[in-house]
Amino acid sequence: MTPFTFAPMTGVPTDDVVSSVVGARIRLGDTSLDVAASMDPAELAFRLGIDTEAAERLAAAFELSRRRMESPLAPRASAVTPSALFAHLGAQLADLPHEVFMAVVVDARHRLVAVTTVSQGVRTASLVHPREFFRPVLIHNGAAVIAVHNHPSGVPEPSDDDDVVTDRLARAGDLLGLPLIDHLVIAGRRFYSYREHMRSDVLHVPAIGGASLARSPEASYDVGMAPTRFRSRPFTPPDAWCFYTGRGGRGALVLAGDALVKVVLPSAPDALGRALADVAVPRRPVVPSATWKPVIDALETYLRGDAGVDPADVDVLFAVSGLTPFVEKVYDELRAVPRGSTVTYGELARRAGRPGAARAVGGAMARNPFPLFVPCHRVLASGGAIGGFSADGGLDYKRKLLALEGVELPGSHRVEGGRPGC
């Protein structure tokens, strides 16, 4: 938009605005208003040769223009994209004479939760500490975060300092289990996305299958990344449960509307009763609805030994309570481990962004309410030891499930002392 639109609003005579524009082009050697829009009123008055009152009104007009051009992003409406994020924040940041660093908080499905300004710097640098950057992510209970800052120079390509800051934030996110999924650098009408340029050297996010993010309005941060396999919503009390059959007897699925609350593996009647009593289910089971019948069919087909079925591939919504972002990430990564494969506690911790947190992964396995759909039987201890299995049937049942998938355990299949497991 041009200043002519704002002339009646600002009280600056149209002729004065025209003179200011012409003067800006002559004095600044620029064919657009971008340079003038980045100035504060004092600099506008000096550089354009207008009085202070007119400069303040012109600066207000530039600010109104920025806000008018801003494209809003509705929280949790849909997964954000680099282009949509630029449209949302570009007008706000493009003309600033100093750097501003922002944290864009997203949920597990990469939908917008909140945008927070973390720091404001000088013309050449904006200092940001991981402590300040990740605070809004924790406050808003986010699952991931995107860094955004501007370059007053007008050059969007990241500097060496930008790489250092990005690497530092990515490493901190790895430790916290809150991945940094992109860093957007905005300069004028252009932007640079670390994610689009596959800068996994600093983001620590590997390409999936060699794919890269093509810049387009439709490309979300999920493109080129492993899909979110562990879809969850907050816990609500169960309102139904139903039987299924498998090796070892009857099992049960505990449900809350369209979400799965708990999976009870096939077990003896007394063990099944105790497991159901723990979650206070209604007195009588129900006939599976159209939503749940395909899920149960897949589960029973898998337990009969059909090599073409894997419960971890079934799209299920999980109702969760008290799970940290790290544990949800562990479950998400575990659902990506294919049938017939195994992973160690340590490797799963590394994939979830916390190398060295093998014991925490063991605890997450022991508390897993969704066995088979979150296939904790595929997690082994180091050296091929079988690890643990807390469900009814214990390690023998874990061995049977692995044998069903064609997995032969090496070594003695000993249990590592002190390490819990699913």
C-alpha cells in the first residue's frame, strides 16, 4: 500500500506526501519506500526534510500499512508453513532497524499455539539464550518450536552467527525433548528457511528418504519429515470398552469416544478383570462401533500371525494423561519402528532427542498404556538382552510377540537388572 491511501488519515497533505516520497528516492537513492518505512520519526524528519509532526504521522502511516498487510494465522487451525509464517510475521519484521528474535510455539501436529518475542537487539545482532527461548514453549505446553528473526540489512541468507545460535538452540531442544523444527530469517520481502534448505547440520533434523521441502504455500513443516504417528488428545474418563481375541485369551480396548484410553493384552480372566478395574470402566462391554471395528480387526489379524498387518500402522487417536513431551516423542518414534525390527532403549532415547536417557525410556515403556499400537515389545536392552515386559505373561509373552514377527533374539535373552520395560 502507498502513503497516498493514508494521507487523509494522517493529516499530512497529499502534496507533502508526494514530496516526501520523491525526496526519499532522491536522498536515499532507493526506488521504493522500504528504506523510509524502516526509519523512526526523527530520522524521517532529517532524511526527508519534513517537520517532526509530519514525520510522526508518516511513521504511523507506515505502521498501519504493515499491520494491514499482515496475514493472520489462527491458533491450531492447521499446520503452519514457512510461507504462511512469513506472511504472518513478515510485515511486522521487514522494516525494523534492529533485530527481533521470536519463538513460534507449535503443538505436536505443528499447528500454531503462540508467538512470543524473546529478545530485541541492535542493528547487527540479537542475542538470545536458550533459557529465554524455550520458556514460552514450556509455558504454553508446546511440542516443538520455530525460531524467527529479521535481518535489517535486507539480506535473508543466514550469517555464521545465525548458524551458531541455531545450533545452540537445537542442542538445547534435543535435551528438553522440544525440537527446533525451523529457523526463519526475514529480510524485507524475502525469507530464508533452514528447514527448506535442509540445514540438518544445525537443525539436527535429518531428511526423510532424501526428500527436501519445496518452497510453496502448501508445504508444511511435516513435509520431508516423519509423519506424526502418535496422535493424542487430553484424557477423558472412559465411556466404553470392548473385547478382542488373541493369543493367550481375551483382551480389551478401553475407549473414550473416538480415543483409545488403554489396551489390555490377551490374558487370563482374573488378570483381565484386574486391569479393567484399574481404569473404572462401565459394567458391560459394548459391540465395537464402525470407528473401532477396523482397529479390532487389524489387532486380531496381527495376533493370528498375518505378516501384512502391524497395529503400529493403524491410525489411532490416544487419550493421554500426564505424558511429558519427551514421552510422547518416544512413543511417536517407537510407532515408526517397523514390524520385525527392534530398537534399544538407548537408541530410542537418541531418536527422541535425549541421548543418554535410556532409563527414562525404560520408564516410559513400563507405563505404556497402548501395547501393540505403541510396540514396546520391540524395545530391547543393550547387547540384545530382552529387557523387561510388565504386561500379563511377562517376558514369555514378549518373546512370543517377537517370534510372531520373525525376530530371533541373540545371546542369552537375559534381563538387565534394574531396568524396567513394557
